[in-house]
Amino acid sequence: MARIGYARVSTTNQDLDIQLERLRSEGCAIVRSEKVSGASREGRAELATVIEFLRPGDELVVTRLDRLGRDTRDVLNLIYECEQREAFVTVLDPHVSTRGEMAHVVLTVLGMVAQMERRFIRERQREGIERAKADGVYRGGQPRLDRQRIAALHAEGHGPAAIAKVLGCSRMQVYRILRAA
């Protein structure tokens, strides 16, 4: 019977240290972590690894329920998958475990709160963008790729695959930029 910790933050500039320290202090011998959005399960390889690794009697431990996800259905599906493997899920804050009788009710409510919080975040972001546009200070997202460099490399005779390799992006991104230019 193992206690396996899972930590997650949404962006690369956020810090995992507090979650990792807490999970280790709670006796998690194995702790997996990743920096990826909790909006869906897509792209969450570490979480998939943890779920796959669970054996009967094991316990998946997270610091807060929203670390598992921000969509109620996803969270409940994750808990269901753990139960199918005869493993338990424990949330440290507030302390809830699927070992208890009322756990599913509490976890469902917490999952709904996490989903609602995500909607509030998106709504506040949208309101901020609208306010910035009205004030004339909104410039949109910053370009992630140097369009002039792509054009220059293309003019030098480099193909989209070579340009993508140099810039560390996908060929499709290069094609889109070249097509737009």
C-alpha cells in the first residue's frame, strides 16, 4: 500500500515547491508533478502515469482538489478510475478521503466549486481585456515566434521543416506565418 502524491500548477512560472513539500511531509514516498492547465486531462502525462501506477490499497494524495482538475466531470472520472483500481483518493485541504462514507458528496461539491472558480477566472480575464480595449491599451497576446526571422530564413532558402527545427516550433506554425505574410 503506497501513498502517491500528485502536484500541479497551471503555468511554468508558478512554483510547485509548497505542494511537493506538503505531500512529502504527509508520507508520500512517490510524488509526481507537472506544470500544465487543469482545465482538462489533455497533456497531463504525469497524472496519467500516477493513475496507471495505482494498485489495490494505494492512495492518491493531492493538496487541494483543484490540483486534480477544474472540471467536475473530470475530477469525478479520475476518482472513479482510482476506485476501479481499488485505490483511494485523499485531498489534504480540506481533509477528505474516498475512504469515508460522505466522501463522494463532499468531493462532488468541491469539484463544482473548482469548476465555478475556473469560470470566475475566465470571466474576470474577459472583463479585464474588455476594459483594456476600451481604454485603448489592449494589444492582445504577444507573438511567440519572430515572424521576421521566419521570413528571413525562408528567403535564404530554408524550408518550413528546417525553420521549425531551428526555432523549436511546429512546421504548421511556420506554414501559417508564411501563408499570412
